[in-house]
Amino acid sequence: KKIVIVGGVAGGSTAAARLRRLDEKSEIVLFEKGEYISFANCGLPYYIGGTIKERDALLVQTVESMSTRYNLDIRNFSEVVGINRENQTIQVKNVQTGEVYEETYDELILSPGARPVVPPIPGINDAKALFTLRNIPDTDRIKSYIDNESPKRAVVVGGGFIGLEMAENLHERGMEVTIVEMSNQVLAPLDIETASIIHKHLEEKGVNLILGDGVKAFENNGTKVITNEGKEIETDMILLSIGVRPENELAQKANLNLGERGGIQVNEYLQTNDPHIYAIGDAIEIKDYVNGNPTMVPLAWPANRQGRAVADNIYGKKVSYKGTMGTSIAKVFDYNVATTGNNEKTLKRVGIDYEVIHVHPASHAGYYPGASPIALKVIFNKETGKIYGAQAVGMDGIDKRIDVIATAIKGGLTVLDLPDLELAYAPPFSSAKDPVNMAGYAAT
Ligand code: FAD
């Protein structure tokens, strides 16, 4: 079998490694238009901020190490520019020489990811120090600008996960940071009362937070940001992080079905409407695990899970991808904030009735030093107890509580089961009634 993969980072390299484990003899060709494969996207903000010191640490696998280890034909600087479904061939452009050639496939996997949204804001093309962050070259550009130009002020446009992580890391580099966010809260997957705790903390840390206001224009080569409400912010650099859109051009040109928001549509086996073409990762539309509606969730867990599942499916294993819950977490200065499943906004939009409980237990026994409060919110169905989602924010133990609840949701446990979870306890870690147990008691 000859299997061709488009995109060599999270989804693509996971698929390649699994394919090789399943079959020693198959021909596996992986195309990546950039220089690097299998790099740590999620680590990029921390390298810019200086927490991660070595650039090499971001390169999880190199073309050489991965080719040798898994016996793969990896071609970087190679952009797949067309798919001929009838002949089962693709057109590949060598981006260094411009040469275009054809390659055949038996099965094709698309994992091209999603790219930062860059809207045509007036003045954007003249902005000298305007950046987006997706890959290693972006990271190099941002880091060398900071290292060489020592900017004093930064504006982060968009208060999503990447925006907040970058705000913190730019602040770490000594800059005065302003976040401009169009909606009335940061981190859209949270509800407002959870996000408000983060708003307060950002302000405590000296980050200027402008909510409910968008960018209208960039002026003076991007040294001035003008908002819709007429605010003017002087700055030395701008990071645009207002979301991503799926890289769907190849799929579209090949007449593969796309969803309303442009995600490549796949069935539960991650197959597009062409049975020989699969798609995974940020580029696809998936089912919301909680409410069943189509959605897109650009996160690393889904890309990795799907990368493995797609390889299994190509070898007839029929691994069904059941949807994405959007379990996610971020560090925002001294706080951690995490969420899983649906928030109230989503449930309202899709018309699902729900009940909410909030508990504020300590992260571990109060008499043992270092405990801090956790704000934990659980959203569930009043009649059945089905858990729709949860959010937590605090300084410690946030990941554990959300991961336990995410597991409960996947396992089909209800809020009625939460008191009965027997969780690890000693004073430095938790209380004899863990916060997750407490949420269960509060709900029942
Ligand atoms: P990618 O990993 O983006 O890989 C797609 C690759 O395909 C790209 O390298 C691209 O160059 C290549 N490509 C595209 N089109 C073509 C073509 N036509 N021909 C050849 N190659 C092509 N997720 C989390 O869950 N937690 C985090 O903390 C987190 N932090 C993040 C921080 C940053 C700064 C960024 C940018 C992302 C972060 N993510 C995080 C998201 C996560 O990295 C993505 O969800 C994941 O990488 C998606 O995998 P993918 O394979 O779909 O796409």
C-alpha cells in the first residue's frame, strides 16, 4: 500500500508513526510545505518568553530522525497543490525550486491544520512589527524582533488561549501588554463568571485589558492601534491572535465536502466523501461530543487521537472517532484555567436546558500550607444528571479536577456518580472530600 500524508506536524506525524507500526512494508510519503515537521506548536509561546531555553527542544522530531526511525519518505519544503481523485495522484510543488511533480497514492491523509485569521484591517499591510504565531519561522521572527529591537509595548489582538499565553510571555520579556478583545470576555470556551476571575488576575498583573472593543485600524506603520470605540494605543509590536481557519483549499479544489464554517467533512472513520481520502486535525469539522452538532475544535488532543485512528482505519480496524469535547487548559500568570464539554453559551444556542452548580473548595486540605481556592462550575441535566460541561479556575489542582470530570463525561457518569468517585487523598493533594466530590454533593 502507498499512503500519502499532507502535513507533517501534530496529526500527520502521528498518523505516519502509527501507520509504520501497523505495517512494516507499506510505502509512506509525508509532505510538509514548511521546513520543520513534528514540532511543538504548543511550546512556542514559552520559547518566546524564555521559559523554554533551547530552540532545539521545540523540534520533537527532525526530518532525518523521523525518516530513519520509522522508515518514512519525508519531504519537507513540499507543498501539495492539487489532488486528482480519478487517477489517485497529487501534484506536489517543491517550494524551494518551484518544480511541480506528480505522486500517486492508494490512500491519502490530509492533516494541513488551520492558519491564523488575518482580516483586512486598514493599515495592516504597512504594520512593520505585526505577527501571527503558528510555526517555527513565526516564532523565530517574533523572538528575533524582541531580542534585537527590545520593544517596550505590545498589543495582543484576541484573548483566546494563544493570545493569553503570548500576553503572559511578552510581559515576561518586560513589555507593557494590552489585550484587545472584541467580545466581553477572554477565552470563549468559558462562561463569563469563570473568565471574570481571569480578567481580574490579568489586571492585577499589570496587563491592560480592553474588552468589548475591536481593532478598527493600524496607523503609523503599526505603531498605533485604533479601536472601534476610538481608543488609541501606542505600541512597538502587535500579535494578531483572533482565531484560526481551516486550510481547506486543497479539499475544496478536489470537491471534497466542506461544512458551513469551512471544515473538511468526514464520517466517524475520518473519511471524506472520497473513500480513499481521509482528513484529520484542525482542518476538519467534527461532532461536538456533548450536543452532537457539527463544530471545529483546533486542539492537539483531537489531532493526535485522529492521527492514530486514521492509521488504524486504513488498516481496517474501524476505530470510530466519537467527537470532541474541547477539554482544554491554559496557564495565565499565577492562575490555571480549564474547561471541558459545553458551556452555558453553547447550551443556550443549541437549546438544551441545564442546571449549574458552583463550588469553591480549597485545592487541598486547608491546614496543610499552600492551599488555594478553586472555582469549579459544573453544568448538567437536572433530571438525568448527565454532565454537559465543567470549568475551573484557580492556582493549583485545576488540571486534575477538569480531567476527572472529562473522564466522567466520556465514561457516561452523571453528577450523581461524582460523590462516589474515590479519588487520591493526602493533605498536600486534596481533601477527603475532593472538589469533584463536592461538586457532586452540591448537585444532588
Ligand atoms: P498542524 O499541526 O498545524 O500541522 C499542519 C501542517 O500541514 C503545517 O505544518 C502546514 O505547513 C502543513 N501543510 C498545510 N497545507 C499543506 C500542503 N498543502 N502541503 C504540505 N503541507 C501542508 N493545542 C492544545 O491542545 N494545547 C495547547 O496548549 C496548544 N497550544 C498552541 C499554541 C500555539 C502557538 C499554536 C499555534 C497552537 C496550539 N495548539 C494547542 C493547537 C495545536 O497545535 C493544533 O491543534 C495541532 O497542531 C493541529 O494539528 P494538525 O495536524 O491539524 O495541524
